[in-house]
Amino acid sequence: MSVPLPQPVVGPLTPAAIFLTLTVEPGRESEAREALAEVSGLVRSVGFRAQEGGLTCVTGIGSDFWDRAFRAPRPSGLHPFIALDGGTHRAPATPGDLFFHIRAARMDLCFELARQLDLAFSGISRVVDEVHGFRYFDTRDLLGFVDGTENPAGQLAEGVAITGPDTDHPASSYVIVQKYTHDLEAWERLSVEDQEHAIGRTKLSDIEYPDEDKPANAHIALNVIEDEEGNQRQILRDNMPFGSVGEGTFGTYFIGYAADVTTIETMLERMFIGDPPGTTDRILDFSTALTGALFFVPSQDALDDPDLLDPPSTSDSPTSPGPRDDSLGVGGLRGTPQLGSIPTPGRT
């Protein structure tokens, strides 16, 4: 049996990204499955025109769509996003059946792929959230701090983000996304020292505070999760700033991948509820979560052939969705790795 390949979850940070969240129209689930099988071909068709741009796309499946479109039980970590309400701050759950994380060195590549995906799913689904992210100076967020310093790299990143061969869905992942907007006017009224205490890291040099110097409600203090042996549980972040000067919107799109989604969920619980309860993340006094969704990221093999996500048909099982007819005209490209998914050092 061949070893499944993961989608390009692990990769270098890029200057540009588009995040698309879709809901599938009721009764169009079978067509959406067919369209999912064409995503890889669309990525290659767009990316081949500017191969140096490193275009990739990670596709995720929400729990509600899974229940409607597949016969198999949900993957072990897939469920509706858990909304959180700590009294002072809330993390809402918002709709999402499908999710596309588009990355490239150039925004034009991201935009063209987003347009082609919208055409491919036209009449089948509708876009309920679209965010265009950009790299801000030396990978800082709009609060002025470097974002993603603690990201694992190489083989460690794969171990953190990609499920192993002994799981129910090998070479897969889970991703949680949230769109935050920031009150920059209030944030910038703080002194640099107060900002650093809110984050737990120096602003200019990006050096983490010693544990004994971090306030209990510092962002980093609440986001460090350890297992029973005292080992840190990590996730892979690919956050991006976004905004509109004319609309006065300034935000961060949080996106976290993990083989064990409970790691991200524990981080969010500590941020919004507090540890101990009431000790909520200081950064939330200036940042508001507008969306929240959880998606399962199948292996590349399963994305290219969604029938692999269902058990074999039997005479006693429900009728499976109809066969694909490659109606999008790019089916001949299915099954080939994406152009931009060049292995990072240490990848197997």
C-alpha cells in the first residue's frame, strides 16, 4: 500500500495569502465533492504560469459538510468549532463547510487561483469570508510585534502539523482559523513597555521575557501548553495581517495547523476563559475575534480522490455520491504534487 502524501501544510512563510471560507448549498454536496477533486489541477494550471511564485493551496473540510457529504464517521478531531465566552471576551463560531488557504510569493497568483476556485464552485457554494493577507515588514503583525517566532521547522513542523501513520487519517491535519480586528488607536496609546508586557516579548528585538517576568495574562504565558511530562505542545501558525485604511480596519488572520487539534483548543480556552479563569489574554483587550471555524485537512491523495474518505460500498451501505466526470476540464492533472509544494529541509 502506498504511503499517502500530505497537502502542502508545511512550507515557508509567503508575502501573500488569501483565505476563503465557503458554505455549500443544500443538495449540492455531491457536486462539491467532484469540485474538490479538481482543486489540485487548478493550482497547477495557475501556478505553472509563474513557477517562481511557489503557489500552493491547502483545502479543509468542515464538520457539517462532512456529515452531509460522506458516509464515513468524522475524522477523530473534526467537530464544530467550540465557541468560547469568558464574560469579557468571546470567540464566536461561524459557518464554514470548505476552506482554502492560498499562498504565494505574489498576490496576483493568489487572486487568480481564488477566482478560479470561485468559478469551479459557482452555484455549488458561496463565499462567506474572504481575507487578503500580506507580509508586514519582518513578519510583524499590525500591533508591531513579530508573529510566529516559535513556529517549529523542518521535520519537527511535520510532526506537529501532520498526523502519523497510526492515526485514523494519516498524512492529514486540522486547522482552526479566526479573523481578529485590532483597536490600534487604543493599543498605540500604551507605552512600549506596557505593550511588551501584554505580549511577553520585547518589541524591537523579539526576545521572549523570562518566565518569572511574564505577567499571568501575557499572550505568550497563556499560549504555552505543556503535556504531563512537561514537554511543550506546539502548533504551526501561518498568521497574516490584513486591513483597509479607508474602512479603518486593521487585523490579524489567525491560522493554526495541528495533528492534535486539542492543542489549539486549549490555547484558545486559556486566552478567552483564562488560566485560572478570569485571567484572560491581555491582547484581547485590543483584539476582537469576528470568526471561528475548524476544518479537517485530508491527505493530498484523499483530496484528489474524495472517495478515499468513504468506506468501500456494500449492498447494505447507502448509495455513494455519483462518479466524477472531470467536467472542469483539468482532471488530467489530478494526482500530481502542487508546483509550490517543494519539500522543506528535513521533509521526507
